[in-house]
Amino acid sequence: MKKIYIIAVLSLVIDQVSKYAVRGLMYISQSIPLIPKVLYLTYVRNTGAAFGILAGKRLFFIIASLIVVGVLLIYSRQVKNNIMLQWAFGLMLGGAVGNLLDRIIFHWVTDFIDVSFFPPIFNFADSALVIGVCLFALDSILEWKREGHAA
């Protein structure tokens, strides 16, 4: 099995297990301090994107997620020898599928990671997506520099 798919499945499992635990053990809007004044577990149902942007646009997010997953699957074949891109694609794929499953099954996304200095409450799928995009951007910058361009 390709590394990308192993990374995607692991990130998807972590995401779905954590969301399942939150839904089963917490009530909506409940907040549990892990590091007081810094980090909380806060259970919210998000029908939009970050900050609730485009709330209620479920079909839009499902279609967008399916397009992202399709593009990642198509281009994943081209990153065989690039470890950074394998991680980037695997994390983005796992994160996209994690939130896609929530939108299809529940009509909302389970969010619960609440950092006091970072306004939106998020989940592991969101984290995987952001880290994957950052790795992709970093690889693009490094590739551009390898090709002889100045910074």
C-alpha cells in the first residue's frame, strides 16, 4: 500500500475515533479545560467552514470535498519519491474524507479542539488539512528554489 494511503487512513481513523468519542461523551456546547485559559475540549456542530462561514451550505461542501479528494487521488500517483508530498497528500486526503463523512452522515462536522488564542473550534481533520497544505506549499517553495529562482 502506498505511504500516502497509509497516512490518509491513519489520519482518518484518528479523526473519526476522536469525533465519535466527543459525540458519545460530551453534550453540545460542553467545554472541558485541558490547560485552563489555553486549551479546551468544546463540542460544537459546525454546518459551515471555519468561523461558520457558509453555514448550511452542505451540498456545496460535499461537492467541493469530492473534487478535492478526486484531485488528490489523481495526483497522488506523481509523488512516489517525495516524502514531503506523500505526507502532504496523505494528510489532505484523510482530512478531506474525515469532514466529508461527517457532512454526509450527520449534515454537520463535529468540532472540539478549542484554543483560546485561535478563534475557530476545529478537529483533527481540519488540522490534517492545514498541515498538509502547509507541507505542499513548503515543498513548492523548495522546488522553486531548487530550480534556481531567488527568494
